[in-house]
Amino acid sequence: MPKLLPVRQDGDPILRQKAKKISRVDDSLRRLIDDMFHTMYNNETPGIGLAAPQVGVSMRLIVVDMQDEEHEPIALVNPEIVKASKEMVVAAEGCLSVPGMRGDVERHEWVTVKGRDEHGHETRFRAEGWFARCLQHEIDHLDGILYTDKATNVRYADEEQICTEQSERQASGEKVPVAI
Ligand code: NI
């Protein structure tokens, strides 16, 4: 059974460390991946992405599930952005480590990311839109960067607002919860 891990909150020094490269993809790493997905889905505010430092593990590992028809849930080991669009887009982000807040962040419209999957196989793909945004946000976590470092108009967003945002997104077919 996967475990629900406590999510580290802003102010915890582990969120500010540069996470270490992973040299071996083995069963214990795959257990951590399962626990991270479980934690992301079952957090008070469910997320679409989570980075290992957020659960207290300073390693270069992220999980992302856009929860739409277009994208499969993915785990990425040692993810790197190898190419990025010149075009930038601004949108409101949240983060499981900074609960109840929102801020507007400028991100590359698309990125090409490489890394390894949960079996240790090399993978390289191009991501666009919210998927690209989520990957940039999670990879920032591995370098000790929180979205609030880059955001403008950081503001409180109460539960009601978050629920409204989520149902609006669902209504528009986006199905994207805002906490990443
Ligand atoms: Ni985050």
C-alpha cells in the first residue's frame, strides 16, 4: 500500500536545497514514486505535480499527472529542460508547499524535457501549455526554487475561490487543478 507522506511547507530548508542526481532506478525508488503519486492525489488540495524535496527527499525526481485525456501520469528521474520556447506565457500557479496562495508566473510556452522513467529508460519529449508549465514548476523545486520567487501578485486564495477555479476549468474541459 502506498503511503501518504507529509508535504513540506515553505520555510522548510529542504525546499531550498539543490536536489541530488539519482544514480540508480530501483524498487525503493519506485516505491517512493508510488508514495508521491498517492500523496499528490490525496493531499488536502490535490495537485497535478509533486517534486521529491516536497516530501522530504532531496533527490531529482518529479511526478506529474495532468488528469486529462491527453496525458498519462509520468514520473521523471533527473529531468532536464534541453530546449525551451522564446514565447513566454503568464498564468496563476499554486503549490502544495505554499498552501492557500496563488501568484502569476511567466513560463516558457513549450519545453523539451529529457530524463529517465520509472524503469530507468531514457525519455525525451516536448510539452506544451499547462503540461509545460507544470514541468517547469517541478524542475524548479529540484533547484530549490519556489514559484513565489518568480511570481508577481502573490495573493491569498481561499478554498472557495480554489473550488470555483477548479470547476471553471472542468467546465471548460481543462480539468486542471491549480496546485502544482
Ligand atoms: Ni510546487
